[in-house]
Amino acid sequence: DGKSFAYVSMNTIESNVGDIQSFLTQSSVIKDGVESQKYAVIAHLTYSPDSKSFAYGARLNDKDMVIKDGVESQKYDYVSDLTYSPDGKSFAYVTKLNGKMMVIKDGVESQKYDYVRLSPSSYSRDGKSFAYSADIDDKYIVVKDGVESQKYDYVSDLTYSRDGKSFAYVAKIDDKEVLIKDWVESQKYDYVSNLRYSPDGKSFAYTAQIGEKTMIIKQNH
């Protein structure tokens, strides 16, 4: 809404110990004229869609944390993918600690995985559903509202209907691809792409390829 403004301010402090000269860079966030405490590094400045909440990542003493509305999270080895729901009521991000990654959503930690990916489409439009992909034991899964899918060789194209009642993605199994919609697998194809829901959410289509034949598959529900 343009009512708030924030930026990162950096300054360098010179230090002399004997004949050794060193420089320390410190960063802070200036939001609406108010300065945060200083950190070594600041990144990922993120407003909620309604601009009522504000968050960013920071590093201090070789650990990362998320600062949301002035409150620091616990410290992790790494933080990324700061994401608000479209209605601004939910907030999530990815962390890494002791070699494992997890999602922190509204202060609650997910299971630990080898790797986690959030995206702008992780939340449904109404903010009531939340999904992401993760790696575990060299396989890929989708986690939706805390429920894990089976393991696949790869997953991509996580997609919600506009009303958030339906959810689909593409998965790879033994060099073939399938469409997973509401946890139901399609037949196997060589390639699946272009997942699309109709504006009212009552129809769904995607492109599939078998050999040299390309087709459009349309479903009603």
C-alpha cells in the first residue's frame, strides 16, 4: 500500500590491533525511520501482502535468524525463502541446522529433510493450504498441509486451483512422468507440462506427450 518503507544500511568500522588493521562491516534495517539492531549481514527484506507485517533474514556470529516484526527467531545455520500467505495471516521460511533442512511455518517446525523448496505458489490463494517439495534419501516428495506424498524421482509444478480446493503437481517415475491431482496419479507419459485450472476451479487441463504424440488432457471435477 506504499505506507511503509525499509532499506538496509551498512557501515564499516576500522579496528587496529598492534600493527594489524581490520575492517568490520555492520548492517541494520531502517524501516519508517527506525533503525534495527546491527547484524553482520541482512537479506530477504519481505513485507506481507497487506504490509502489516515485515520480516528479514540476518546473520550474527556465524548464525542466521529471521526477524519478524522486530522479534528474532532462534538461530540456524541458514535461512531462506521468507514467504507470506496471500492474506498475510501466515508466514513461513526455510532453515538449515546440523545438515538438515526444515520449514518453519507460524513458528512450528516441519520434519527434517535433506533439502526443502518453497515457492510463491506454496500457499493457496486463500492461505488455508500450504505445500512444498523436499528431498529425502535421494528422492523427492511433496508435503501438503503436513501430509507427505510417496517418494518420486522428481517433482515439479506445484499448482493450486483458485479456490484452493484442488492441488496438482508433476512427478517423475522411472523416466516417465505422471500428473498427480488431489493425490491421484494419472497414467504415465514421456512428458507432462502446462498445468492449468479454470478460473472457477471446476475444470483442469494439462499437456502430455507420448513418443511424438502431444495431447491436451482436460478434466472436470
